[in-house]
Amino acid sequence: MIQSSSFLSSEVSLVYAMAWSRSLNTNRVVKKPEIEFIIRNRPVLVLDHKVIWRMLDLMDVKSKFSYENYMNMIEEEPEQLEDVINSHLESYPNVLFYGVTENDVLKEISMDKGEKIALKTKIITGEIAKKLAPEGFDFSLSWTKGGLTAHYIKDNIVIEMLIGRHTVSVAHRVKVRGVWLQPIEATQHTGHIGTMPATWFFNSVNLFLRQIDKFSGSIEIPPQYHIFWDKMADNPYYEDMSISDRNKLEHERWIQFHSMERI
């Protein structure tokens, strides 16, 4: 079964990583990796060098790890792959991945760091990152299914900015027991990112963080609702929704959660 999925790097743990593997048909060593992760408590295999390379490249926002350099490393020091993966997972816990799985094999990372990003966009998103860094947020900028996307991530909290030519949309997301919620409705600025008022952006961020702070850093689902809640986490259609529909659903989930919390 083919499924879209999203997961934070903090939800990934490495079981083992082999740069080369054996062919199931001939039992000969082939230049294909065999890597097992536990992602959100489920085993997931990576059997393609381009998939693991893209994950490594996306984690380090400050430098470009080319596929050529990755393959040179694999050719010269294949035994280092496990250490490199673990080092990246430890150093970059606040990265949100969008991928495609088929029968528990991660077939694709549907993201690209991208080279053709306007300088002004890089400057503005970078300046926002500097403002949020003291609060513990890490920054990444990449192309995702929603378009050019800036992520500001701290643990299970994500501020997501989708940057279009004439619009900027911002969603404020928090993950609770495996389910994404949006305490406030997604907002949109009409115009180029260069015309976006800083006060407009940070007012919504501050409102969002105040909603989160009400729970003193601990957002929990009442035990009597665990079964109901966990079914939402397994919704097979959720990841294929449009960004607009996803935002509406996640805000509705927050309203549901808030009503549970008061009971």
C-alpha cells in the first residue's frame, strides 16, 4: 500500500545501516543500501541511496551535501554510513520530512532543498529565524508539496510558512500524541513576502505560543479518549489532503481537544 507520510527527525531512530546489501536473486553484494529506522514506533526500511542522501542533505540547512559527495563517501568509507546518520539525527532533531512509503519501505522524500530561491526570500526567512532562535526554534527552507516552505521547529511545535509569488500562508502546528493540531486558524498575507509586515507574522506566532503555554509545556490527551485519538493518527487520507483542507482539519482537531481537556 502506497501512503504519503510526514515525520519529524526527532521521531526517527536508527536500527542499523548498511551501505551495501545482497541481491535477493543472486546473493551477491550490490551497491544498494539497507537501512532500518523506527519512525513513530514503526519499522521502516530505506533501500535507495537517493532517499537517505536527501534526508541527510535536508537536515543541514547551512550547507549543501551533494549526491556526488555522498556517493564518494559511500565508495571510500561505507562503514561510516551508520555514524553519519546517527550524527545528523542527533544534531538536527527539528526537521520535518514529507515522504512516500510502500509496504513499510520509504520510497521517496518529497522535498528538495532547492537552489533557485530568491535572495530576498532567503534574507527575510533567515531574519525571522534569528528572531525565533532564542526561543529554541530551528530553521529550514525547502520545496515541499505545498511549494517553497520555511519551517521553524521546536520539539513538537512547527511554524510553517508557505511562500508563493503573491501570497504568504502561515500555519501554527503542534503534535499531540501523534496527531497534528492548529490552536489558531492559518493566516494569509496577500502580496510578496517582501511586503509582509513583521508585526502581522509575529503577532500570530505570539498568539499561538500563548495557547501552547497555557498547558505549561505538557499537552496530554485524557486517558478515556486515547483509542479515539489514536484512530485519528492512523487516518490514511490525511497526508494527501490539500494544505487548505489539512489546516481546517487540524484546527477542528484543536477544538475537539480543547473540549476534551475541559471535561
